[in-house]
Amino acid sequence: MSNPRATLSAGDLVLSALFAAILILLTPFCFGVNPATPDFGFCFDLSFLSEIEPVVTQCGVFILLIFCCGGTILLNKKFNFKRGTDNSFAAFLGILCATNPLTVNGFSYSLFLLALLLPVLFLLFESYKTTDATQPVFISAALIMGACMVTTSALCFIPILIVGMFLMNIVRPRELVAMIFGFLTPWWILIGFGVLDPFAIKLPMFIPLGMDGSFPPQMTAVLISIVVTFIFSGLLNLENSFSMLSGNIKTRAFNHTITAVGLSALLFMIVDSTHLRDYTALFYFMASLQIGNFFSIHNFSHGRRAEMIILLLYIGFFASLNLLHN
């Protein structure tokens, strides 16, 4: 295995951020403004945010995406789960999200869930093989259940948390109790202070993919893009896993946890098609890591050029999707 190295420079990262900003601002004008996602959460409805002016909304989406990309850089700098520098990871995450109108067109919870993922991963990674991980597990569970009150899409974090606990070797009785209490605490607080009426709680309704009617051409194109990205990132994941066999167990555990993020997002896309757009950023987070890891591990003579071609292909997807829409 060749030594890990940087492929995309800091300048390339800034260039990808510029392209992402342009695409995000163009999205509502190319595809129209997406309606608010229905059936928001167990208790709270933030659909009024969809009434904000499209330009303001898109600026907020871009700022949140930049925050998420910056968070991936800081997360990797702390735990070093990606080989080499992390410019390619953040660059691919920004472009993949920006080229999918489901992710960045108007108000949705897609980037909100990605922003929530970062502290959850930090808490999990920080607790790797610790003798007492009750506090990080409790906080993670409370964050997840608090998010579920706003959007039921956050339920996809529950399998991520459980798998992550197994991979971090912190599945012990006291951690399981801490997880249960973490899930219950937001309910106790809101019901105890009279903020929430227990009889007003809405149960989630899952509609599997394909059960709510036919897809328009642009939706079919987006789904094809997601499937192609899944196959591509899955093959890279296999290659990266073999290349990392000589690495330490801790790094592999971190990478497998992020793989679980993508698989959970894909599973919930299938079983909860109503909120399909809410899971796309989580899926791209996993895919971006696999692409970035592949080019950092393998010392290709034209690795940077290949990465730029992949970024341009996704930008081309955005353009072709616009043609289908019009």
C-alpha cells in the first residue's frame, strides 16, 4: 500500500465551495422551490421555515453546508479516520450535496441531520474502548431523541448509535441503561414542564419507496444517481477495507461506523420515501469518505485530475437534471 497523501489542495477546496454556492443559489430557479417536507416530527412542526424567501433560504442552506464540511475537517483532524489530509472528503461532500436538488432545494432536514451527525460521531469516537462511556452515550441518545421531536427522519440515528457502540466496544449494561435514559429524558423534560401534551404526539408513518405512485423523470434521475453513487462508493469501500487491513483497529472501527451511517440512510430512503430527501446528505457523507479515502490511499500519478473529473461529472448531473425538469 502506498503512503497516504493529499490530492485536492486547499485551493481546490475553495473552488469546490464556490461551485457549490453557485449550484445552491441556482437550484430554486432551475427546479422551482420544493414544498416543505410533510409530517415533521413527533411533537413539533417547523414548516413555517419553508415560507422564508427562496434566496434567503438558499443562503442558509449554503452556510449550513459549509458548517458541515468544516465539521468533517475538524472531526478528521481530531480522530484521523481518513488517510491523508481531508480536503477531498470535504470537497466531495459539498459538491455531492449541492448537485442534488433533493438535498439543497429549499427547506429540508437533510443538512440538519448531517450537522447533528457530527457531534454524535465525536461523542462515539471519543468514547472508543473507554471504561465508562455512559455520559457520551446518554448525550448522544438525548440529542437523537430531541431531533426526533422535530423530524422523525432522525430515527435513522438509532441504528447508527447502536452499531457505533458495538464498534467502539462500549456495549455494556450501564451504557445500554444510559442510552435508554437518554432517549427518555427529552420526553420527561417537555412533559414534566407542561410544554408537551402526551396526547398530541404524532406517530411516524413510513411509506416504502414506490408505494406512493409513479416518479416524475427528474425524481427517477435523482434515484439513479443515488444508486450509481451507492454502487461506486460500495466498490471503493471494499477496496479501501482491504487496503486498511494493515492499519490499526481503531481507524477501521471509525470508518465502519461511517459506513453504517450511509447504510442506515439508504435503508431509510427505501422504507420512508416520504422523507427520502432528508437522508441524502447522510448518504453522501459516507460516499464522500470512501472516494476521498480511495484517492488518498492509492498514489495515482493523475489522482487529482481523476478527482476533478468526478466532481465535474456530478456538476454535469445537475445540468442534465435541469434539462429533464424543463
